[in-house]
Amino acid sequence: MPIIQAIKPEDRWNMDETGIMEGLGTNGLVLGSSEKKMTLKKHPRSRSWTTIVECILATGIALTPLVIFKGESLQHQWFNHEMEFLQDWNFTASTKGWTDNDIALKWLKEVFIPRSEPSSKGVKRLLILDGHGSHTTDDFFTECYDHDIYILFLPAHSSHVLQPLNIVIFSPLKQDYRAELALFDHQYESAPIAKMNFLYCYGSARQKATIKRNILSGFRATGLWPINSSKALLNRFVTSAPKTPPKKDQATPNKQSRESFKTPRRASQTRSLSTARRALFKANSPTRRLLTRIGERLDQQGTQLTATKHENNVLRSRIERLRPKAKATMIALQTSKISSRRINSSKRYAIHSSDHKRHNKSSSRIYVTSGS
């Protein structure tokens, strides 16, 4: 519209909400014993949700934020009067910590309209925001109409392309907030994050993120100022084709595919399974990492099993050597007269006689052992 295009950059505003968990910091690495099922870490991670309403100008200025705490009402002990940067901030509370119709209207009346007043009377203002339900009420429209404020609603699911706050401001702001929270955690030994500490960490992070260079970069990247529609149309999220999953093969799986899905018992089998299904498993996908861990665990168990088998074999052989031998079986044979020379030449024969007279007889009885 020509009337909107004629609005100067010092009257072009972008407003959006963002949410932060008060005690949620950066990701970290926790080391623990493998013999325990879990490892506990002390941290100040309060799960209370807080919403912040931010508004920026195309010339590089940011309005003071509106902080929405979770609760029935605001408590005086949440604030510290020594924090000078909180003097111009706005605070309210809701049961869930989210914005609603009344809070959006309150922000419009008490924050945006008086603090974005144009330099000359009768100048139009442009407010760019998303289509949240709290922005589309009759009271919100009426208030904007009475103060010559044009509303530009962004298309649904386009904040990552057309919203300056989302593209440039909120991401570094949350990153800086988590860094401030980690520093606070280190200095105060995981003390609970109270509202006052949350405001201190957020205020420090906001001061770094809402600088003029970032704000100007956000409006420029979206094409909202200077006006450039090609910025949005040529955005990589718009031009890139959507990624669709590969079509499943409806044919009966062959023998090789059935073999590749057998339960792996060695690390080599898990690697073969990963290689055979490379089209389904990305290089850094959790599935491939899981298969690698399974393979390592299988190798460890295989090594332990081999060592156990070896120990069993050694113990079994010792038991066999210590076991008492069975008695030799005696077989009686009748034979004729045998010379003493033949008897002495073989150690396997023993002459059994009761006395010397029987030994001298022409017929004698000889016993042969079946064992050694």
C-alpha cells in the first residue's frame, strides 16, 4: 500500500514475544560412574516460565520490555531497587506466565503508544507483529485506529523469514542469557534462581543483544527496511525444496535385506547393518551412533565370554587330572607251561601263585591286566 510505504523508518516498529525458563542454562557434560544407573548434578534450574515482550524500531532503537511473570500477582521481594536498569521496565503477572488479550492491550496502551509517540502530530505509525489471538481483538484494533497506528500482520509460519526480532535479536539474546546464567551458577554455587537474579542475567544479556547494529541488520535481512521484497522471496527457507522422506519399497525384501536386519552379535555385524542401511541412516544420525555403541558393547561382551571359556577349560583339565583313576580289570587266562624267561620279559604279566609248590607245577595260572 502506498500509504504504508510512505511511513518513515523512525515510525516502523516490530513487536514480538519470547519465552524463557528462568533457570535453564547452556548444555553441559556430566561424567559419572558406569556402575550407577544415574548421576545427579546440582543446578539452579527453575522451571518457571517467563514471557518478555520486546519492540524495536527500524532506526535501531529498542523500547523497554514488558516482563510477564508466572503468578497471581507481582511480589515486592522479586525486585531490587539497586538495579537502575529496571526503573523503566514494565512488569505484570499471569497464571501461566503467558500473554493474553488483557496483557496485550495493556502493553499497547501503557508501553507502545506513549513511548513511540511521533515527533509531529498526525504522523502514521506502523506496527509489525504476528497473528497471535491477543493481537486481533476488537479492543486492540480500536486502540490502534484511534492513534493512527497501522497494523501489519505477518503470514503464519513465516517468523523465521519476516520477523526481525526472531532472526537477529532473540537468538543471541537467549545465548547471552544462558552464558550469564552459567557464570552466575559458577560464582554462587548453584544458588536458586530467584526473580531478582533472573532479571539481572536477562538485563545483562539484553544490553548486549539489542544494540543498534543488530536491530538494523534484522530489518535489512527481512526486507522490511529498506523495503526489498526479494529478501524474503530469495530466502533460503523459501527457495529450498522441502525435504521429504524416501519412499518405502513396497516390494518383498530380498534375502540380503532380511539378513541385514538379523540381530547383530558382533561389532562387524552392526557395521554391516549400518552400511546396508546408509540411505536411511544419516552420517551423524542417532541411529548410527547407537549402532556404534552396540557394536562396542558386543565386542566387550565377546572378549569377556572368550576369557570365561578359557578359564573353564583350564579348570576342567585340572579337575580331570585330580580325579582318582579307576581300578584295573583283571582277566584270567588258562595257559600251558611258560618259561621263566618269557615271564620276566614282559612287565604286563604277573604270576599269581599261592606257594612255591604250585609254582613249580607244569600248569600255572597267569593274569593279564587290561590297563597299563
